[in-house]
Amino acid sequence: MTTPTNEQEWRALLAAKNAEPVAYEVTRKAATERPFTGKYEDHWAAGSYHCICCGNKLFEADTKFDAGCGWPSFHTAVDSNAITEHRDTSHGMTRVETVCSQCQAHLGHVFPDGPAPTGLRYCMNSASLDFVPKD
């Protein structure tokens, strides 16, 4: 796969993957989908979640939990190299943004209020994710 280099190419790639309508704005412009609107917020099948832009594996489904926040939440990333974290001071607050380590797609944010074993809550936008069912 050739990495897209402009907006038109990213939009075409996301459309070819049947991504949610807000996927470009979320992944390439760091937008946030409205809570309780994403297709994976209440999705509980066995499998794994990957970056919608490049396919990088991000989370196993068994690390997903119901945080009640309106976005898919996970307590553990698949490995320490899957996600990169950045300080985010937008919107008058300080948070930790998460991006795909492979293609830099915006995924969401991570907060220190999750369950064991990590105490973390990776709060992800459904529009940034693709689900691969377990065989």
C-alpha cells in the first residue's frame, strides 16, 4: 500500500475501506466524533482493533471495557510500539493524545482513570478503528 500524500488520496483510501463519514476529519485533522455515535462504542465481538488508515494492530478486543463515556475504551494497547502519545493542550485543557505509530492517524486520548491491570483508559474514536474478527 502506498501511503496517501494529500487529502484527496486519504479520503479515497478511507472510502474504499467503508470508513465512517467522519473518519478523515478524525484521523487526519484530530477531530472527535460525537459520543455514543460510533459503530464500535457498543461492539463486543472477539477479535482485534486496527488503525482504519494503515491497518496497524492497536488493541485486542478482550482489553475493551464499558467506560460509559460514549467512545470505545481499552485498558491496554497491543504493544508499546503500536501507539504514540503526545501532549495535547487544545480546547483549554491538557490531555494525552494517541496516534497510530505507523501512519500518525489521530485515534483519541488516554486517561489515567481506567481499570486494572493498567489503570489506563484509551478512549478511541470508532472512526479511527477497523475491527478484524477472530477466526
